[in-house]
Amino acid sequence: MNVADEVTQSLWMEAGVAKAPVLERAEEADVVVVGSGIAGLSCAYELAARGRSAVVLDRGDIGSGMTARTTAHLASAVDDDYAKLLKTRGLDCARQLYQSLLASINRIEEIQAAESIDCDFARVDGYWLLAAGTPASRLDEELEACEKIGVRVFDCREPTPLHTDRLVRSLRFPAQARIHPSKYLAGLAAGIKSKNGRLFANSCVDSIEEKQGKVVVTAGRHKVRAADVIVATNSPVNVRVAIHTKQGPYRTYAIAAKIPRSDFPDALYWDTHDPYHYVRLQPLTERTNAVIVGGEDHKSGEADDGEHRFKSLENWARDRLPQMGEVTHRWSGQCLEPADGVGFIGQSPDNEHVFIVSGDSGQGMTNGVIAGIMIADVLTLGSSPWSELYDPSRKVGSSIGAFISENITPLVNFAEYLSADDMAAVEKLRAGEGRVVRSGLKKIAASRDGNGKLHLHSASCTHLGCIVHWNTVEQCWDCPCHGSQFAPDGTALNGPAVGPLAKIKRSKKLEAAE
């Protein structure tokens, strides 16, 4: 199981990625990749293309994790603004980030052409729109920063279909791109197999141990031995604290609806609101596109109003695109926001042969491809020009405000041990509802699945013990501290947690509630 078992289904999930067996025996390889999203398959592909043997393991089906819940914008503009990056990391780092983003988009274009992947790749412009209620100075500052860095950008004074309130200004970033992520992953998976790579699905990794220059990965009853391991699991499953204190998990929401091709220019769009809205198109037929609208982000586990957020997205879109048809898909996903705006790619802290990919900051597609290029360079050439920029062990002192903000959540969360609804509330739970209740000194995650079956587990996340919160839209438990997610039956769906929520020994009172 993984996040594909949550309730909402994205537009991309209609296209399967690759069939793969369960790991049923010991294996050996040069490299083991844990996770089969854009980061994992990009790393495996790049290394297999350079002659390294690769094994890919995933807790669910291949390519069915968070990459299937993205909107797949490919942008060399950044979510957190180059202007902010100049202040926190300086000119050299900002320039390297831009160059790495450009390289990632170019690499996707190269691979989809070389492997003949029919994934709807197209180069399009990107527009950062001035939204009502935000100052034009934000665009001025970003334009100035881009000019210092060397980012290609144009100051536009013509309205787009998404402008309102007589606003017309935007920054246009040329040569961005969009892609069908599942179709692209399918092509990567086929390329990996053709280069003698091995894929294993529904094979959850329990442990990763580095001993005497070798790494042993355990998945169930079987072990895979390798020279190096790459952990590409959205949020790393191999570290307890080091990375998780430098990033925060956020839920983001998206909808898709049909729109006539002639009615809306094919481009990427995002606005200056916080949280911001983002929009792109996906071809459906010769006459019809899907317009994909995302946004309404919030810290994971800190809100349970997904239906309201979907409706807000739809209202926002219909105010601007009245010709938009009925909403056909709704989904949510999780992104990890690093405190200084730059992802974590490279050697895992305190490890020599374990590498991690995390901190996508809403740009998981490009970050995943960057990881493939960068880690392959390190393992085959000995270095990468981007290693310092993305170094997972770096300090984030220059971004201390964001660092403190993200780490308040665990402190507040642990305080929840002091209060919760009592066990009488369990009797009132209806199908599809969940809540944290108290039984003596224990906190219990109580929920009823769609069939009305009662599930009772410890409410303590198996990563670091934070109290999980119920997510009604996705019918899962979200950990607000570090982004773990659990099914109603306690199964871990997303890292950093690997183990399930602990089962509760049922007292007579609990049995009566059931």
C-alpha cells in the first residue's frame, strides 16, 4: 500500500506505469533505489544508462506514489522566488539553482525523445501573475533578482485569461514545459528494464544498514546488497531527525476540468497569492484540453476541510474561466518545503554510501530529474557541480525564521498528549469519520472505514511519536510533524514512517464501542 490507496484519484492515475513483481529472494546490485517516483526512476535510469546495475524497490505499485499526485509543472522559475534565494543563499547558489533547473527540463526533453516516450511533453511559457491584494513590488523585486542571476524573463503588461480586477502585469518565463508524469515514468521504467535494471513493487523497505563499505536493504524477509543506496521516498525513511527538522510537509490540492482547446492558451500560470494558485493544461483530444488548477495549501495535518478547499479552487477557476466544464478529477498531494527554499539531494547525513532526495518545495518533477543527473555524476564521475547547493547536511541558519516555524509544529503536537476527546466519542463515529480519543493515558486514533468497520490504533506516529490527525477527504491519518500518512487500518502509506500504527488491545469499553 502507498498513497495511491488514498481516496482521491488524479488525472494521471488512469495511465499505469509498469508492472513489477514482489521481491521474493535476495538480490545484489551496484545501486538500490528506494522509491519509484520521478526521483527514484530518474536515478535508476541515469545509472543504468551508465552501466551500473540497479534495483528499484517500492512499497506500492511502480510510479504510484506522490509523483502521481503532482501537477507536473516543469519550471526554471522557483516557488520561493529568486529574490528570497539571493538573500538566503547568495548569488552563486541562486545561479546554480537556475542552471540545474534548466538542465532538468532539457534532460526530460532529451530522454523522452531518445526513448520515444509519448508523454505529451511540450515547451510552453510560464506566467507569474500579479494578483489582487498583492503589491507590484513583488514582481519588481523578482525581475531585478532574475536579471542579476541571468534568468530569462520578460516584464509583460498584457492581460492573461487569469488576470482580474483590471490587472495586466506578469513576469513571463520562456521555454518552460509540461508533461504527463505517469506516461513519462512508464517510459523511464521501460528504459530501466531495457538496460537490465530490476523493478520490485509492493516491497516495503524496513531497514537500511551501511556496514564496511556495503549497504544492506531489508524488505520483508529478503535483503538486497549494494555498493550504494538512494532513498527517494518523498520524505526520507532512513533518517530520524537530521533532514526532518529542516523542512515541513504541506498538503496541496488540485482539480481538473475539460475546456475547449481554443479557449485558453497553453502555458503555465501561477499567481502572487500566498498560498498561490497554479494552472496548466493537459491535452485530451484534438478539440479538448483538461485545465488543471491547484493551490489551497496548508501544513499537513493542520486542517481537515478538503471539500471546502476543492470548492474554493473551483470557484476561483470559474470566476476566470466561465467556459470551464464539469470537474472530472480532484486530488491532493504532499510537498516538502525546505527552510531555505532548496531541496536536499546528496549523501545522507552520517552516511557515505546512502544518498537521499527530498525537499521538493512544490517542484518535485524537476528536483527528481536533478537528483538523477547529480547522484549519477557523483557515483560515476566522483563529483557534481551542484553538490554544495543541494547538500543535505548543510545548515539553514540564514533561514532561521522558516526553520523555527517548521519546528514549532512538533512542539505543539506533543502538547496534544494532554487533551483529547474521551472514549465515548468512538460510539458516535460514522463511516468515513476519524478522531483522536483518550483511553486512560493512551491516545487512540479511532476511525470507521467506508464500510463502517471500526479501526483503533495508537495515535503516535511510528516515526517520532507525534500525534496523527484525521484527513476526511483522503480517509487517512496525517502526521503534521514530518509528513507520514497512514491508512485506517494503520498501514504506513508515506514516509518517513515505515511501520504501521500500533494496534490497541481492546478493553471491554472499546469492544462495546465497536
